[in-house]
Amino acid sequence: MNYLKKNNLTVLIVTYSDRRKYLKRSLNSLKLFGNCLKNIVLVQNGVDYDLMSFLKKEISLPLEIFHLIIHKENTGSSGGFGDGIEEAKSLSGDFLFILDDDNVVPKQSISNLQELSLKSLERAYDSRIAISFYRPKHDQDSLKFKRKFDFINKSYVKNTVVNFSIMHKFFKKRYFKKRVNPKNAELFFAPYSGLLIEKELLKLVPPVFKDFYLYGDDTRLTSQLSYAGVKIISIECIFTKDLEQSWYQNKIEIKQQKNSIELFLTSKDQQNMWRPFYTLRNEIYNSRTLHKKGNLIFYVNLFLLVLIPFFIYLPKNKNVLRNYKYYLKAIKDGYFGRLGKINEELFK
């Protein structure tokens, strides 16, 4: 039994600004899904051109399969994907596939997906499954497919603060879980980009949390799915290609990536700190509202997150003192739920 059937797939893409050179390649790659593709939800998140005219001229897919959501202003990832997911749930087709506007799905990945047996996956992992397409150039876990175990599970994330826990330092092996298949990694959370999920499973969790505006809403949604019993599987041979680097990646060596804390405390340009501010603030909120299961370990972890990075990065960067005040503000705003779109003038 193939994973996807005829007229069974809805694709969701959110675009913004003027990213036509990426969007054209991303949309045209969807032709490879053939008759499985039923409809495409395309969210215009404040684009700078006539989207319908672009579709008519540049995209070799029938216009009738498109469902457009028009936002005159950029509503952020939470607004764009939030509205797009709700629209997709109302359309026919059992599966939803979410992409960024610079993602291309190679033919090889679609062939490998179609060779999967849904029944075999359900026997191995349970009936509630989502697939997170591997993103080789963007995945921050460089060892994902070099080990034969996973440790991202409910016990591992319990009382973590921005994925950190003092318990991991002393009892890491306690959280190891041997894989059913060494090439299939189990994730506790995943990005929107490349997420393939049965629409029925989205009924298990609340709608996308729009208060974040940018970053963290995908982590929150997929963490809630994991808590609800959905297994998120990443398979090495089922992947997407990213046409653009992410902001957290080194522009010279694409494999070198930085986490939000390092970006925050080592940033030379104050104007570039708004992205790590959103990321850290929203991760703190997720930590307190999703992963906090007790007081002692959680607050020990929070205290260490506040204190230790300052001393780690102080000798390395002369901007640490300036950046640290913004770092503390992001932690406080996230902890007390002061969310929403930030005033970027704060960083000028």
C-alpha cells in the first residue's frame, strides 16, 4: 500500500516579500506528485507583486487547485502557517504537506515516499505517524543518521529550558531509545517545512499559537503532537532541497550553524539580534508552558541558562555586555508571556 493515494494530498506554502525566484521552483517541483496532488494552499504574507498574475505566467499547475489566502501585511510564520493549516483542514484530501517557499522536493524523495508501506510504518511505530522530510543542509543535528538511537522523547524534554537540562549532563544514557530502523530517526519536534501529516491528527492539538508572530510556533505545534502520541519520523532518503541558507547558518561554511544563545551573545551587529530575540523568547515560553513538569529541576535549568552563557561567551566577544541585557529581556518576556510582534527599533 503506497503512502499517498490519488487526489489525497494538500500542500501548504507561505510566501512573503518578493521571493518569486524560489517560489517558482518550489511550486513547479510539486508536479512530481502527479495525481496524488489534490490542492495547494498558498498564503500571501504581504508579498510585493501580483501573486495571481505570477501563477498564471510562471507556474505549470492548473489554477483551479490553488486556494489563496491574502494577507496585505506579513503576519509572521504563526499567522501565515496558522491560517494556512486551518484552511487546509477544511479541504478534501487526507494528508497535508507543509513547505517553505524555497523548498524543492526531488523526484527521488517522492519515489522513496511512495515505496513506503503505511501499514509497515504503523506496525513499527503506531497508527499515529507524521513524516518530517530530512533537510540535509539545514538540519542542526549533524549526527542524526550516524547513530542507532534517539533521545528526544517525553522524558528527555521534561523540565528542559531551551532544550537544556542539567539532567542530560549526568543521566543522558537514561534517555536513549534504540531505533526500529537505524535510518529512521524519531523526533519530538520538527519544523513546519517538510512536515507530512494526516489532517485527522491535527484535531488532537490546538490551532497554531499565533501570539509568537515569528519562530517557535512550529516547535510548539509538533511538540503538542508528540505529547498527544503522534510519532514524528525523519527518514534519510526522504528529503527536500533548500534553495536558500537560513539566518542562523554561517555564510561561508554551510554546515556550521549556531544556536539562538550563541547568536545572541556573539552578535556584532545589534540590528541582527531581533531574530535570536524572537527565537529565545518563544523557546522560553514553550519551556514554561509545555515542558515544565516540576519546579526544582526546571528552575535550576532556568538559572543555569541565565548565568552560564555569560561566562562562556564573555572572553570570546567584546559585545557580550551589550547583548546580555537583550538576552535577559528575551528570557523575561518569554517567561512572563510578553509575546507578539516586537518593536525592531529596540535593536537600532
